[in-house]
Amino acid sequence: MGNGPVVRRRKLGEELRTLRHSSGLTSQQAASLLGWHQSKVSRIETGASGVSPADVGRLLDAYAVDDPELRTLLSALAGSADGRDTGWWHAYRGVIPPQYRDFIALEAQAETARTLETSVVPGLLQTADYARSVTESALDGIPGAHLDALVEVRLARQSVLRCDAPLRLTAVLDEAVLRREVGGRRVMRAQLDHLVAMTELPHVQIQLVPFSAGGYVGLTGPFVIFSFPTTSALDVVVLDHLTRSHYLERKEDLEAYGSAFRTMRGRALSPERSRDLITAIRREARP
């Protein structure tokens, strides 16, 4: 699958293998039904090679899978038949690296996202000015046109929160995220106002870990857990580093990060008290 990270290719293969087992077919029998060589089925299932949405559909027909949600999800994960991105982010191929496009594709396909941020406001909750300041600081010396394009991408990503079936986002933020004056006081005031407004959305929950909570699991680095409709077998943890993103797919990793996130939510303020703290910090940021 040329348009997705290796983790998606492996996840897709694992899910197809599980469905084949459930159907009672061997890989040889599945290949014979489709007129393929058995090695093609094996390469797809191990993630060694990609698979087009059309071939995913043929496999699901062979396995008598008629769940429309599952069929749609697996076809989307497969990508387009010619191996190229077809999402809006395809227009920015010359601006954003493949790993960032992979991340955006996962975000667009996910049903829920659970994120921890210890330094900056999550991208889905950033204002344009805040996004510009963060990007400019992270990529020192970036040309203006490139900076403009990256900010456009950041804001376009936020469409997942405004569509008919929006992403359900739960964000746990360290209090330091709100205290750091990214872009200066004016930019930060507008960003805090925006966070308060985002708490009004029923599919967005923001919880703050106050300084008074002391140390806590997750303090050493941010992460995102993407979960997908129909099957948890496709869930993935993404760790962001300066030059690349790292994808964790093992069941043990998913359980560990899921448990850590639940623990952090328990240490954090409730959504209501978090909103009060955001409002209080906003008042302190008066000119």
C-alpha cells in the first residue's frame, strides 16, 4: 500500500487474515477462489505488499463479510487503486513529508483520538496565529510561503471536528501548555478563548493536569491514540519526535498507552473544572 504507513499495511493484513480464518478458508483456498497465487494472499496478510481497494472488496466478498462499516474502513485503509493519496492532503505532497501525510490520513479515518500534550496545544485545537508561531519556532528559518502552506494544512486538518460524523477528541493537557505564551500575549489570549469555545462541542473533551498534580505518567512525552470504528485491531499509538513519527501497533503497547491515558484522566481536572482553569488563566493574560 503505497499511500499509508507500514503500520496501516500490517494492520490491514492482520484484519484480512483474521476475517479469512473466521470464514474457514485457508490462504490457498482464498487465492483459488480469486484466481490468485497463494503467495499474493500471504504477502497481503503479512503487510509485505500493498492491496488496492478493489482487491480488498474481492477478499471481503470471498470471506462473506457484509458489514458495510467494516468494508468501507478496510477499503479506505487500502488507499486508492493507483497507490496515491486521494484526500485533500494530496495537494500538499510537495510541502509535507510522507509521514505527516500518513498521520493526517489516520486522523481522517479514525473514530476517536486520545491525545496527551505537555508543551503545546494539540494541532486540532490551534488557532491560525498560534499554529503559525509554533511552526515558525519549530522550523527555524522556514521560508514564508512554506510556512503559509503548513499553517493551511494544520487548519485543514481541523475539518475532522466539523464534519457530519466528527472525530471524537479527548485531549489531556499539562497546565504548562496554557502558561507558555506562544506567539506573545495577544496570540495566547485568542488561543485560550478558542479552547474555551471548543469545550462547547459535544465531541471534544479537554482535561487539564494542573501543576499541583505533581509528576504523572506521560509527563515525559506526548502521544496520540487513534481508534477506528468496527474493530480495535486497527488502533495505533503515534509518538511524535522532531524529525519523524513512531507508530506503535502491538497489543501490549496499545494496552499500556490506553491504561496510561486512563490514569492521566483520573489525575486531571474534570472537563468542567478544566474549563474554569482555562478561563482563569485567560483572565490573567489581560493586556
